[in-house]
Amino acid sequence: MSVAIDDDLWSAIGDPVRRRLLDLLLTEGVGTPTSLSEHLPISRQAVTKHLGVLDRAGLVHATPMGRERRYEVDDAQLARAVRQLNEVGKSWDARLNRIKRLAEQLQADRTSGENS
């Protein structure tokens, strides 16, 4: 079964700050822009912008909590990202195995040509 690759999802995950935010949320369970910014060398406003990107990609969801929003990782969307990553890995493994076989065949052909 082939899994469609979601470029928006991977664009969101591709940023190191957003990956760190996901790590923090997975570790802590929930977080607000204020609490998360305490663990990063960026402002609360910058954290809010990064969380917005993750939210639009479906990787986190927010719940209003007073004047702030409480963010949590969306487990289903994260699982979808893992499935996509595994599919990409399998595809590259197959490509690399084909390259290896071709290189081995070329080497064997050269060796047999030298021995003739």
C-alpha cells in the first residue's frame, strides 16, 4: 500500500524549532506558548507563530485556556507522519539496493573482462 506524502506536513516538521516544539509537547503532554518559550531561545510570539504552522498542518491542536491557548500533539496526525516516513524509507531502501546490484554487476563485468 502506497502512502501519499503530504508536503505541507513535512514542511511543518522540517523546521528545527517546530520539531523541538513537538518534542516538548510529547514530553510534557500539553503546553502554552508561554510555557514552551521558556525552553527555547525565541520569544513567546515566535513560538505562537510556529505553533500556528503546526496547527495548520494538523500536528497539534489548541484549546482556549483563559487568555492563552493550550496545545497538544495530535496523535493520529503524528502517526500518519510516521507512516509516511516509513514509506519513504522503504522506497529509498529499494532504490539503494538497485544501485548496489548495478554497481556489483559493473564490478563483476570489469573483473571478468580483465581476466579474459
